[in-house]
Amino acid sequence: MKPAVLRRAVPVTFYVPWSVQLFIILKEVKPSMHSHSLHTLLQQVYKLLSPARFSCSLCQHTSTLSSRMPGLCRACYAKIPWITQPRCLACGRAIGCPDCSRPEAGPRHFVWNRSAVRYSAEMKEWLALYKYRGHEKIASLLIHMLKHAYVQAQRESLLASMPRSADPIWAQPGAKDVRQRRSAEGAQGLWEADVLTSVPVSDERRRERGFNQAEVLARGLSSAVSVPYCELLHRTRHTDKQSFKSRMDRVRDMENLFAMLPSAPDALLLRSEAVHERNSADSRSKTLRPLRILLLDDIYTTGSTVNACALALKTAAASADIPAEVCCLTWARS
Ligand SMILES: [Zn+2]
Ligand SMILES: [Zn+2]
């Protein structure tokens, strides 16, 4: 290498790491300075040290990918409106929530819902790419985001900020102090679902799209967090798209819309036995707790869909004589 090149590079890069210095030096190298083979070798070293550039799964631009999200460029990653601190602990909404206290909302059959993101204009586009145009690459991206929300829900449960309606420890008088709650949860181990299931679509919708978008997400999350997936529900009739309906019409539409599959009670019983067997072998889990069913859907709008499904799931559990609680995980919260 010519001394002139080094003389120019060293003063500029004196205080920066060696790899950056090497970039600057190699960028200065011209074919005329060296034999062709040396130039090729140096270019290969430069290529190896350069940040990898791939096509982004979403915007298709060739760019440096985000280290936090596989397949996504940094610009697309920056658009994700993560829900890191839900304001409503029941439905997981990031902003003020009048929905959960509305008297006409009726009883809530699930303990809590958590969503990965707010349903911004960009997220609406992403979901449409997945749901209506069948972009499969986006499915793995959404699954990765759901896993993020699942892990966050686990962390949140450690801080004891979630509603714990059916957990016997939280029902004890005096266990109000956060530290007490945290140590009690710690004694039981990290919160985890026992079984994953998804909101079913009608046969007509499945034929139209070729897949059930919630089931694909739930099966993906099942592998990602090692919690078994079980098909437990079916849709009793086809309904028009909910997104065009008023709140009252949605609520009316939901009546008896979901029912348990005939196989659901047996499937839940098997799962419950496996969980109790595992927990009785674990010295930390002394308390017999309800079976935790985690219901997956793509979007939470009014909560009427997941609530109707949660009721059908509790009916299935009750018919198998199993104490169970239903929590929901949705990709976006509108
Ligand atoms: Zn992108
Ligand atoms: Zn709410």
C-alpha cells in the first residue's frame, strides 16, 4: 500500500476503531495503485467488513436491516408504534380507554388483553399486506412482534400490574404491596400460557383468503414460545366484515357466533393434566392454579370478538370440569 494513502488516512482516524480505519483506507485504494489481484482481495475484505444490505420484507428497498427485527430495514422498524406501557390494564390500550368501563359493554370473559402495537396508518397497511394480499414473509414479522408482546406481558406480570382475577395468591387480603406481589409471583415462576388457540374464521372467509390469519400467527407464536397450539373453536355462521359496523351491530353479531369444537373439552383436559403433572414436579408451584388459555387474534377493536371467543372457551373448560382463565394477545390495538 502506498505510504501517501496511509499518511492521509491515519490523522483522520486516529481516535476511531481499527475496523473504521480499515474502511477508510480501503475506500481510498484504487486499481491503479496495485495489481489487479491485490485490489480484488482488498475489495473482498471491504465487502466483508461492510454492514450487510438486504431487501426489506416490507418496503422492498435494499438497505441495512434492523438488528432488532429479522427481515426489516431500520426505516420500517422505526415506524413500529410499540405499546410498551398499556394505560388500560384490562384491554391493553396505550391511551385512555372508555371502552372497559362502558356499562353496555357487558361482562368481560377474559382476564386481560395485550397488543404488540397501536393500530397506526402504517400498521394498517402492514396488516393489509398480510391479511388481504397474503404476503407470507410478513407473517413471520408479525409473529416476531407478537413474541415481543408475549415476553413483555410476562415481565409485566412480574411487576404485578395485571388484573389477576383468578389467581388465588392475589386474592389474599393484604397482598397489595407490589413487592409482596412480585415475590409471590416469583415463587410461582414466570407467567406463561398453558395452551394457545386462535379466533376462528368462517369456511367462506378461509376459502376467500386461503388461510386463517389468526391461526397462522398463533401457530407461529406457539413454536416461538414453546406453548402448544390447540384448535378449540369454530365459527357458527359467516358474518360480514366487522370493520364496517357500528359498536352495537358488532355486539349483536357476536351472539352465539363462536362455539367450542366437539374435541375441545378432551383437548383441554389432556392439557390440564399435563400442566398439573409438570407443576407438581416443580417445587415453586405449590398452588393449584387455573389452566391459562391464551387466545390470539390480529386486531382488537372493541373486544367483542375475543370476548365472545373467551366465553366459548370457558364453556368448553367448564364442560370438562377444568378451572380455566382466558387471556388475549392481539397484534394491534385500535
Ligand atoms: Zn423497509
Ligand atoms: Zn380498556
